[in-house]
Amino acid sequence: MSLMDADQNAAFNAANSGASFDAGEVGVFIISVGIVLILTWWAWVAISSYKGLSSPGTSVPDAAGKIVRAAFIVMMVIAVMAL
């Protein structure tokens, strides 16, 4: 997350004068919520792939491929969010 310059920081603090948090804490909160959401999505993919194994025509490599692709997407999203 890019840092704010002095004018932006002053404007943020003026707009939130009664609050007990600063801009850095808001950024950490937003990133944390994003990480929780993407990990929840990955867990949904993993569970649905596992449940899909009970249907005929689905093999273990197919299900594992879905989970690995989802894990790669999760890693990329977290890496972008950490910038």
C-alpha cells in the first residue's frame, strides 16, 4: 500500500478527528478482510472439489488440479495485496 503524503494524511486526520484510528490501521484492516475473503473462497473450492469426487467421471487429478489452481490464484492475490 502506498504511503500518503503530508497533505493527504492531514486531510484524513481532519475528516476522522473523533476516531481513534489512523490511515495505516484502516489499510491493514482492508487487507486483512481481503485475505480472509480469498482464503474462504479457496476453502470453498477445496470442499466443492472434494465433494465432486463422489460423482462419476471426476478423478483425483482433476480435483487436485482445481485446488492447486485456486491456491496459485490465492498466492497471487495476497502478493498483490501486500504491495
